[in-house]
Amino acid sequence: MEILETYQVGGWLDFVLSLFSAVPAGFLLGCFLGLLSFGVFGLFGLVRCLMARS
């Protein structure tokens, strides 16, 4: 993992942590659950479409 330390941009980790501290945890959790449900229902739709063909 030396290559990551060699080319690491100074202050990058601080920038990412400040972004996560600026957004409340509940909002991030809601976004994650929304994306997860979107993916699950998309997968169910794909399976239903494939089963209807056969």
C-alpha cells in the first residue's frame, strides 16, 4: 500500500471527512436505503421479465 501513500493528495482525507460531517447521518442512511430499494426492485423486475419470456 506504499503506492497509495506516495501519491496521496494532501488534505484529501480531511476533505472527505468534512463532507460526511456536514450531512446528517439520517439523510445518508435514507439515501442508501433508497438506492438499495431501487436496485432490489429493479432486479425483481428483471427476473420477472426474464421469467415471462420463457
